[in-house]
Amino acid sequence: MAVKTDPTESLRRVPLLAGLDRKELELLAKLAKEQRYEPGATIVKSGASGHGLYIIKEGTVSVVRDGQKVASMGPGQFFGEISVLDGGPRTADVKADSDTVCLTLISWEIKPLLMDNAAISYKMLLEMVKRLRSQAPQIHD
């Protein structure tokens, strides 16, 4: 039987949320839904509307774009951070490589929290910018 962990602790380990204090993490944890995926399951499909931010709690996933595996991700990593904000289409398939557990934050639940809590929004935005810069070094100020 798996040990149930505090979602706040799982969220604390996520780089996107690293700057948040305990109270801010608790607000997000109340919204997080745990979802389980079997090996081979498609978690998100390229081209589909995006409404969830997924944080990998257990297991591993593959990110596949145009039939090519472009990344592997594991616990503490996340995907869907842009689509959760703008509802735009997913840019890749994400498939479970193993038994995988994700904490999911749904856009219509997280947006009001972000709109009411500028500190959370700002801290998450800073982390998203760091990630964008590291993935696209050609971007200049």
C-alpha cells in the first residue's frame, strides 16, 4: 500500500513553485487533484486544448513531438504550465512510461487563485521565465 504524502510537500519540490511560502503552497494544494496513469497511457495529446498543469509526483513520462521523443521527465518535474493559463493547444504528447501519479491543477480552479494572489502569480511567472530562458538561449531582452 502506497504511503499518502502531503500534497504541500510534493508541490514544494517543484521548481515552478519553489519561491512560494507554506501558506501559498497550501492554497495550491487544496486545488490539486491526484491522477494515476498506467504505463503507455497518454496524459496529454498534442493539439488538444490545454486546461491542466501536471506535476509528476511518482513515475516517469516521455514527451513526444512529431513522433520523436524529445524529453523524459520524472518526480518534481511539470508540464502544461503555459496551456493552463491560456487554454491553447498542447504542443506535444505526454505518455506515462511507468505507473505514474500526477498532481493536476485545472485552469478554471487555479486562475481565480492567481488573479487574487499577485505574489503567487509573480513567483510562478519568475520561474516560468527562467525555464523559458534556459530552453531558448537565443531570446534577448
